[in-house]
Amino acid sequence: MWRPVETNRVAESAQARLLDQVVAPGLVFLVALLPRVIYPVSRPMQWYSRAIRFGDALLAQNWAETYQRYHPGVTVMWLSGMGLKLFAWWRGLSSDHLLGAAPTRPGTMDDAITAAVVPLAFVCALCIALAYTLLSRIVRRKVAFASSLLLALDPFCITYSKVLHPDGLLAVFMLVSVLFLLNYLHRARRFDLILSGVFAGLAFLSKGSSLFLLPYAALAVGSHKLTGLRSSAKLQESTLDGRRRWVDGLLEVIRVLLTWGVAACAVFVALWPAMWVEPLEVLRKIGQNLLYHVETTHWNPTFFNGHITLEDPGIAFYLATFAWKTTAITLPMFCASVLQTLPRSRRNKQSILVQALVSYIVFFTAQMAVGGWKQMSYILPAFPALDIVAGFGLVHSAEAIGRTRWCRRWRRLPTVFTMLVLALQAGIVLPRHPYYGTHHNILLGGSRVAQHILPLQDQGEGLDLAAQYLNTLPRAQRASAVLHRRSAEIFRRNFVGLTSIANDPRANYRIYYVNQVMRRLGSEEWEETWNADRQTEPLWSVAFDGVTYVWVYGSPPQEPAPGGPEIEVSYRLGEHIELKQVRLSAWTLAPGDTLTVVPLWTSDGELEKNYKVFCHLLSTSGELVAQRDGVPLQGVRPTPSWRDGEAIEDSYDIVLDADLAPGKYELSIGMYDADTMQRLAAYDAAGERLPGDRIVLGSLDLDE
């Protein structure tokens, strides 16, 4: 009679393990991963080049060159470097192509950024799923699930874990290290302690601010042991035994911290080859630059509370970041958790965990407030802990509602309430895709209020949309756009024309963005044109949450040789290029005039060599009397950058000598290898190779 019951219990236990060990963390992983890997938006590019150089140094076994920066960002360079090497191998590209030293097709840089960000996003999502597992060992699965989902859907965390930068990795590595340490203090399993040290080492390899884990680990282990000693001291009758226990306890704390530290140091050294050959020099550079960050403010002006300043904005800057970068769910739930848990005199696993995480938030914020160099992203490692504490507050608030007299009959109400609130968090956050940095807490007025308190557009949100819009306008390939240098790269890698950071009055388009305007970045270069442009309607603009992020002023470039004669042709150059049409300014000119030649090229996008175009004007005796050679579109679109099926409207101006004799002159066009000067084979529509590999377009009449 008991066997079916026992079988049912075993089956239920297996289902519970499957749910706890596979389904729940798998769901958390997917919720965390998808917003981070779909359409990465990354403004900073410094770690892109560093990751490439790091990978090159590894392959060359030049261990000293794996030191790229004091941050040190080694975890970013390992992950992104591997992603970029695989991408380069898949596309047949070299490091010069990835670094822009050799021409590539438009969009290649954006694809490379995605390849570099995906490994970072994957590891971040994996750590968030691991956070669920670690939490579920200490507290109820319901609390662990709610906390990890709030973390997975934190817009501030998503923003900095889908960019090519160490901040996202830093935040999750520090969190996992702390959770493993708290697991060790709860379960006393040595493996948890070692893994805590491993993730601390990964955090140290990510960014210098992770050194906070050193005093935090000492505080957590010391206070835990001290609490145990105080409890046992009440049972001690002998003063000598009590003293011996205190000494043994102190030695145990030292042994625990040494084990943790050795694991961290082992990872730090093992994964950074520069430490194998120049350990003292590397540590000296790190220490020297960390001290510099503490003592100095950022060289770019900071916007805070309506003011632009080069001074330290103080801890209020980080408090405002907490207020506006949390959500309408996490901020009140965090406050509810603190109010529910911290005042309790009875210590349990939950209250200890909340107190440990709140201490982590408070002390880390205090550490970052000491430094004069302040950015919103610097406080990011406190947000995962805040989300977990908010998860406690959410579940407890739901259960408190379920215990009220009116709701007791609905036993599933707390679960339903929790799921609805988590769905509301998703509804607040996911519509921001892919620009999660545009989110600001709606409880505090959202972006309309935040724009007067904090700087916006840290990741250049909207500039890619501006570039994509300009690409749809006529003659986009020959257009030029000018914008401030801080976010020029995110625009450049999406725009098919020429991107300039100099204030060129000849530029077709002028791009302004809100971060530049509110911080007055380089205002001496653009303020005059901005004041003039803002008196008119922009050609295009984009707004998020009611705040305009990007303005575009200007007009498309003029059509070259408008109304001139057009020649429909069908010629092939080499295996990959076709000439479809040529437009001329005129067939009849006078000495001293300028002849404009507008060829229309297409290709299959398989060009590797850089070819130059030549336009030659020959006399009837075959003498070269005028010419114009150059890289297509004045060097903006070299042939390796041509895409499959793309129509390249090129143009060349040939200035005729004022003393050129009247008569007929033959106009021809073709291409040659820029390195070897060898002409590219030219074929007519029938496939016959043309003499001299030049395409004769016709004869010009030169009048007196």
C-alpha cells in the first residue's frame, strides 16, 4: 500500500529538482541573454581595439603586450578577442581590416562589434542564472526566482552588459563572488569559498574598483565568525577556554581569507600573461592609475542637477543614479525589503542575506563616492545586489497581501501577484529595446525630469538611427556629416558617406546629440552653428520617452552633372565589377572648362584589392592631354567596401588646360591596382577583352 505513495513522492522530488536545477535557471538565462545579444548598442570603441591587440599578442606569444590598460579589462579582452578572431576567420578578415587600417564594407564594423559583445552578454546571462542557483541554496526558490528575474530585466544592467566594456562583467563577477561567499558562510563548504575567490579574481581582472571585495570579504567572514564566537561565549565557564576560542576563531578567519585570496590571485595571474613576465611593473601601473582616479576628476565636464561642472559632483550624483536608473518596481520593492527585514531582531538566513547585500550596496557606494572621477556606470556593481533585495521585498509584499483578511481565501494570490509584478517589470523594460539606457524611473517623472538631473545618452542611443536615415537619402554615398567626436564612431560605422569630427562648413549634414548639448562637449566648435540651426526645423530627429536625443540638419549633396547626357553601357572589369552607366556634364566644351564624369558601378561585393579609377582624355594622335585618377567617391568608398548589388555613383572632375587646341578628344575610363599600377582587365558586353583594358566612352568636341 505504501509503494504508490512513495513512488509519487520520488516523482515529485525529481520534478522539483528538474524545475530547480534546469527549468528555472534556464528561463532566467534566456530572459537575461536575449535583450543583451539582440542589436548591441556600443558607443565606446577603446576596448574593441584593445581586444584585437590582446588577441594578436597572445597568438604571437608576446606576453608583455597583453597589458593594454590598467583597468585592466583582461576578461573583456579574452572574451571579445576570441569573438573577434572567430569573426575575422569567418569573414576572411585581418586585424588591419578590423582596426580600419584596411578598407572593409560598410556594416563590417557593426557586425564585428556584435561578435565582440555576444561573448560578454553570454557570460553575463550565465552569471545571472548562476545567481539564481546560489540564492536558491539559501532562501526559498520563489524568492530566488523573483530576484534573479528582476536582475535579468534591470535596464541599467542590460545597458552596460550589451556594450564592449568591462562594467557589465565587473558587476556580475562581483555579485557571484559575494553569493558564493555567503553560501560558504551558510553551508561551510570549502568549494564555495574557492569559487568565490575564483570569481573575485575574474572581477579583479575586469576593473580596479572590484578591489572592494577585499575588505568586504574580510568584513563578511569576520562578522560571521564573531557572531558565532559571541554566541558560544555565553556557554563558556572558563576564561582560558574563551580566550582560546577567540584565538582559534581569529586563525580560522585568517585561513578562510587566505584560501579565498590564493584562489583570486591564482586566477588573476593565470589569465593575464603580462603577469607572467612583468608582474611588478603591471601592479605598479595599476596602483598608480587607481590613485590618479581617486585624486582627480574626469577631464570631460559632468552634467548633474542642471549644472555643468569639472568638479566632483559628490555622492549625490550616485544617489540620483540609484533613484532614476532603478524602475518603478525595483525601487519601491527594495525599500519595502529594507523596512521589512532590517529592523527585525530575530536573525535568520533571509535577514542575514539582505543585511549582507545592503551592506555591500552601502559600502561600495561609499567607496566609489571617495573618488573624484565619477560616471554613472561606475556604480553599476551595486545594482545586481539592489535587484536581489528588491526580489525579497516583492515576494514578502505579495505574501503580506495574501495574509490580509480579505485575501486569505485565494491561496495562490501571492504567486499570481508576484508574477504580475514581474510581468510589469518586463513591460516597463523590454519596450525600450535596444536602447535600454533611455529608461528612467517613471515614479520620479521619467526622462522628462531626469534630463535636468543626470546626463543622458551614454551609449549614443539614436545616432545609428540617424545614420540609417541618411543612408536612405539621395546620393548618401557622396554625402558628408559632421558631429562631435565622442560619439562619432557609432555614427561612422552605420553611415555609408563620410563622417567628420571637424566643424567643416562644407559638410552636407550637421548632427547634434543630447549628451553633447547638455554637457557642452567641445561647444566652442559647434555652438554657433547649433544656435543658428535650432531656429529652424531639423531635417530629422528622434526622441525617446518624450526627450529628443538626436537632431539632423542640412540637405543632400547636389547631383553631379545634372541634366547632362547619359550613356547606358555594359562593361565588366575583372571578375567582380560592372559599369552600367556614365553621365557627363557635356559632350561639347571649351578650353579651361571642367568635364565631370559620373560612372555608375555595381559589384558582387567580393572585392579584396583596392582599385583606383582613371579617366583619360586623349588627342587623335593618342597623346594624353588631361586625366583624373582617384579612389572611388574621393576615397570614402574604396572598392573593398563595396557591397553586393550596391550601386556606387562615382564622379570625377577633369580640368581642361586653357591653351588646349580645339578638336575632337577621346574619353576613356578604367581601373588599376593601386599597389601594382596594373590595369584591371576590361570586357565588353560580348565578353571580348578591350585593348589597353580601357573603356572608350566616346569623343568630346572642344570648341574655341
